[in-house]
Amino acid sequence: MSVVDDFDLQDPDLVANPYPIFSELRKSEKLLWSDRLGLWLAPTYDLANTTLRARTLGRIYQDRLPQSEWEIFNWLHSDSILDSEAPKHTRLRALVQKAFTPGRIESMRPNVEQLCTQLLDDAQLKISQTGSFDVLADYAEPLPVLVIADLLGVPREMASDLRRWSQDIVKMYEFGRTREIELAAQKAGFEFSQYIAGLAKERKVNPKDDLITALVEVEEQGEKLNEHELIAMCVLLLNAGHEASVNGFGNGMVALFNHPEQLQKLSKAPRELSATALEEMMRFDSPLHLFERTATADTVFGEVTVKAGEKVGAMLGSANRDDSVFDNAQTFDIARTPNTHIAFGAGIHFCIGAPLARLEMNTSLPMLFERFPNMQLADQPVQRPTFVLRGFESIPVAIK
Ligand code: HEM
């Protein structure tokens, strides 16, 4: 069997540690066809980066799910920025870009700090009562959910519903889904879209200073944004606005616990090192591992031609470990610079929320280490069984 035949995303050993097989896949330095996944794999930095930037590879799924069962789920995707291409993508992206400029994001810093303080106070109380807290469930997870809810204008009490809907939808992006997963995703798509439709209706009557109101005003002017696009935009922002941030922070914390000298270094100078540390956390164990593109025309990658209609998977996590781009790529170094990882993607779909994700991490990481400079694992972290969205369910931590 060739190395690509061994590449089975449902193999628990591969999910636990995909990095050895990534190294093998990168050795070929060309696109590799996977029969199992039905797509070309782009495992090196150069191939993954080219895949994300190629004009003839689009985020246009040829194989939408049957409309009879999946109507809402389908338009929640096809009418979102993430799954559209120019000119629709250009129009939709321009509408939200203003909310994500570095200046607008910077103005959210006091809100992020206040949320971190509140979560750390709760964690401290939990430690005094039980001796430990869960840095994933009690800190990394609630923070981005609450921040993105505030930005959109969704009441904070909805945080657990948002998290549940998002989790049920994103399980559809993994390989080997079951009927149970499909039914949960359909239900989540229905409930989530109904909820946002209701909120948008309410904002038409009672406008507020939030992103939903701003989008509703655009929709009311007609032409630029229709109702499905408005709902799809909000659902995407709420989901994309926390899923990767939760996992990026969690994966990075586990990397720190697995590298005690790096943990100690960060504990001693959290403010000085957090900016480079967070980029290394994103690179070393990236939260998003595979993004697909479909060829809209035959596309040549060296000796391989991807035929129109075929799919290519950009392997971000593998690209970020490419030794031809990063010095000592397999080494976790929180002071690494430069660090040109592509955990936030590349090209026209480059993550619109990257400045927000960076602000959140650059605030929450030093605040965590200032409050608890002597953290250690209280128990083994529990990993999620998924490949595409890589992360942990729980990371129990105690104070030395
Ligand atoms: C650590 C955190 C994050 C990571 C690693 C991340 C990663 C990514 C990646 C890789 C893409 C490109 C997908 C592709 O090319 O197919 C993307 C797109 C996107 N991200 Fe993020 N993201 C993060 C946080 C956020 C946040 C906080 C938001 C807030 C709203 C957000 C919103 C989006 C949106 C709307 C897109 C689609 C952009 C487009 O299609 O033009 N992300 N993200």
C-alpha cells in the first residue's frame, strides 16, 4: 500500500497524531490522488498555498446535498461568503469587511479583557472548590463564543445554543458521517436560521448598535443582500467566529504542556511572548486541517493536471510543518519569527476574523498566565475524534 492509501481520516491513531504521515505525504512534493477521499491532496506548503490562491479552484461544491432534505442547509452554505466565488463573494465580503478592520477590532479590547477577567474569576472559584478547572471548557471555549455573540448582537444567554448548533453543523465537514450526524445537522440548520430570522425581524423594529442591525439595514436597501444571504452571513460569522479559535487555543495549550520548557518560558514573560506564542500555537497544531476546492477548469500543478470538476484538499496542518519553509518545522518554539503559517488560509477567502482571533488570543493568553503562572495538567486532555476540525474536548488543569 502506498502512503496515500494509508491516509484514513477515520483511523483514531491518525487523528491522535497525523504529523508522521504528513511528513511522508510531503516527500512526494506533488498532488496525490486519494481514492478513499475522492480528491487530490495538497500536503506541502507550496501546494496548499497554491490551491487556496488558484483562480480556477473555487469553493463551489459540485455535489450539493439533495434539496428535498437539505434545502436550508444548502443555502446556509451556498449563500455564505465562505462558499461563494466572485462576483458574489466580493459583494458579500465587502459588506462585512468594515466590521473586521484592525481599528474596529482593537476597539473591542476592553470587552475582551472584561470577559477574560470574569472567566478567570470563575475558574479561580472552581479551583478553590475542586482543585482544578478545565482550560478548554471554562476559558478557551466560552470566550470566543461570547465575543462573537456580542459583535453580532446575539444575547449572551444564547451561547450554549450557538455552540450546540455550530457543533452539529460542522460535524458535516468531517469524512464518514452517520445518519445521526446528518439529522442533527439538518435540525441545527433549521433552528439556527429560524432564530437569526427572528432576531433580524426584531432589529428592523428596534435597531441597535450591532452587526445584525447593520446587515438588516443593508438588506432593507434591497439589491445588496437578500434574506437568505443575511441569515447565512450571521450563521457563518457565529460559527467561524468561534470554532477555530476554541481549538487553536486548546491545541496550543496542550502543545505547551507537552513542552515544559516552553510553558515555563511563557509563564515568565507572558506579555512579551504572547504575540509570537499565539502564531506558533496556530502553526504547530493548527485547528483547521483540510479545506476543499473544486476545479472550474483544468488546472496544472507541475506534472499533475486536476481536471475540471475534480476536488483538491489543501492540507493546512501539514503545510505548516513543511521543513522547506520553517526552520526546525517539527519543533515547538514560542519565540519563532518569522512565522508565515497559513492556519488562517490564503487568497480571497483568507480568514476575515484573523484580527479578531489574534486580539482574543493576545489578550486571553497573557491574562491566563498572569493569573495562574504555575499551571500543570490535572489529568490527560481528551481529544476530539475529528480530523478536519482538530481539537480537544477537555484540558483539566491544576495549579502547582
Ligand atoms: C484561530 C482562529 C481562526 C482560524 C485558524 C481561522 C481560519 C480560517 C481559514 C483557514 C479560513 C479560510 C477557509 C478557506 O479558504 O476555505 C477562514 C475563513 C473565514 N473565517 Fe476564520 N479562522 C479563525 C477565526 C475566525 C474568527 C474569529 C472569525 C470571525 C468572524 C472568522 C471568520 C471567518 C470567515 C467569515 C471566513 C470566510 C472568509 C471568506 O470566505 O472570504 N474566523 N478562517
